[in-house]
Amino acid sequence: MSKNIIVAIDGYSSCGKSTLAKALAKKLHFIYVDSGAMYRAVTLYFLRNQTDLSNHDLIIDALEHIDLNFHSRDYQSHILLNGEEVSEEIRQMPVSENVSKIAAIKEVRQAMVKQQQKMARSKNMVMDGRDIGTTVFPHAQVKLFMTADPKIRAERRYKELLSKGEKVELEEIFENIAHRDYLDTTREESPLVRADDAIILDNTNLSEEQQLDFALEKIKPFLH
């Protein structure tokens, strides 16, 4: 096997990027890093501390007080914010409604990209996010760009939140996804775009097993 293989998965929110990334990591025995969880954890910290997003100095100071760590159980990625397990809290609507705005801040992205690149040194890794194949790992061996019909994405997210006991409306989820798509694709710092060499994976009508098989076929040539 070649050393230090990076699989970069980018795409729109609620496309199942992390589901595919986890499945690939488990199948290939790679490290899995959920970059989106990092931005969500930063968002949670900013919300808890009511950080003024218009104050550059306060943002820099806040980032210096944020320590993020991952630990893995059964290929599930759990994130610690300053030593506190926040994997569930970062998936709730207050964070979802603010994460794209905070992830668009230049200083936030620069801090997270530096951490992400450090994680991948001499490790085989699957990482998903918005700018993994364009900014974080532009030389990744395999780049996938995931997309799906917005209505299908909203329905998947709606079912996921309901299963966790959250009281949400489908229309609210649909509007949140549309708003995040707009922010992700129009932000000035590392916008969501498909890398020229990224393979499109539209999973609107694909099962989790089918999209895993598709991705494995694309990675296979690099495993020898």
C-alpha cells in the first residue's frame, strides 16, 4: 500500500459525507477526521461565550482558548472541546444555524486548516468537509464531491434530528440547508467548490452501500 493516502470528501450539507467517510475509514482501516465537527465546535464555543463576530481581536483571542481533540470508538469520531465531549450538542439547531457564518471567518478557517493538515502527516486518512480537496489537501490522491437533491437532503436531516428527539419542522430544515448552501458557496475564504480533479458523487438515489462501493472503486488503484 502507498504511504500517506488522503481521501478528500467535499460537498453540500446533509449529503451524507460523514456517513460515507466513516464507512470508508472502517473498510480501509484509515483515520477518519470530521472537519465539519471542528467548525461546529468552534461555533459552539463562540455561542456559549457570546463572542462578538465583528470584533477581530475577540475572535483571535477566542481561538487561542479553543483546544480541539478527537477520539474514536468503533470508527465513530467524537470531538472534545477543551476536554468536554460535545459530539451531540454540536449537531443541534443553534449550532447548525450559525456554523456557516462562523466557518466563513478567515481567521477561523486558517486555524482549522492548520490543525487539519497537521493531523494528516504520515497517516492514511479520510477527511470530509467543504474545502478539503481544494484548500486543505489539494494534492489528495482521491477527491470526491458529494451532492444530492435539496429536498432529499432536508428529509434525511429531518429524520436524523427526529430520531434524536429534537422538535423540528421539515420546512425549517429545508430553509437552513438552502441558507447554508448559499453561505458555503459564496463566502470569500475557501468557498465550497468542486476541485477540478474531484469525482462527482450524486447520491440522491443511491443507498449507503452503493455509494460506498462507488468510492471504493475510485480508491482501489491507490491501494497497491
